[in-house]
Amino acid sequence: MISNQQTLNLSPYMGIYDIVVPKDNMLRQINDLVDFSFVHEELEDKYCLDNGRNAVPPIRMFKYLLLKSIFDLSDVDIVERSKYDRSPKYFLDMAPEDAVIHPSSLTKFRKLRLKDVNLLDMLIQKTVEIALEKELIKSKAIIVDSTHTKARFNQQTPKEFWLNLKIIA
């Protein structure tokens, strides 16, 4: 279920962000300049409005995916980083003491909410348009690398690993 109401964060610890996240921090600038409400509008029909428990806000989930792209991290790594690094937590509109999501939530979000590839392309295009409009991107050209690469982990089967280990030893 997605809530129809915007929430106001009343944490007494929100002021810590003014101390530990500088004004020139890239994530702070993006968060302060870009209105991500378009994500909520685009994904609203992908959620139930009156049934079930409250979902993690779609804007926050989209921002997690944006952080993954910015820092080139895995789901697990970006969630772990958002536990301890204050600038991603600020970017995600979370109070310093708020718990982060489980990394599997990002997989579910991609599969259940962003299964329409055109929707993901539209969200990325909209984000880039806003960034250009706010002069967060200075270049006139954007290069997208679509090279297929192997995953960082388990590039060898267990058998190959042990065979290579024997050769080295």
C-alpha cells in the first residue's frame, strides 16, 4: 500500500545533517534542487492505495537506485553505505536514526514496480532533464555505456576455482 499523504520528519536529530553534510555535497545539492515527485506520480498506479501495509515510498526506492548508479555499487553495498554514511541518508530523506531497507527490497522494487522497461527509461530521462535544467550536468553530451560485463562475483565455477588454485600452488 502506498500512502496518499506526505510525511513530515519530526526527528530531533535532523539538525545533524547541517553539520555533517556540507552545502556543496553533490547529494545534498541534487536533493535540494530536484523535485522527485514525478516518480510518485509515475508509479502511483503500481501500488495499492487502500490495502496492505505501508510500502517504502517509491521516491526513496528510486533514489536508492539512483545512488547505485552514481556510486556503481551493488544493492547490498548501497544499503550498507546508507546505514553509516550521512549524505546518502540525507538524500533518501531519512532521519539519522531511521533503519534502512533490506537489499532484497530493491530487487522486488525493480521486478514488481519497474518491470516496464519504458517506465525505467522514462524515469531516467526525466531525472537527466531535471539535472540539465538545474545545471547539475554541465556537459552537452551524455554517454551511456551498455557493454555487457560479467558479474563481480562467482565468475568461476567451484570446479574452475579449485583447478586454478592447484595450478597456482
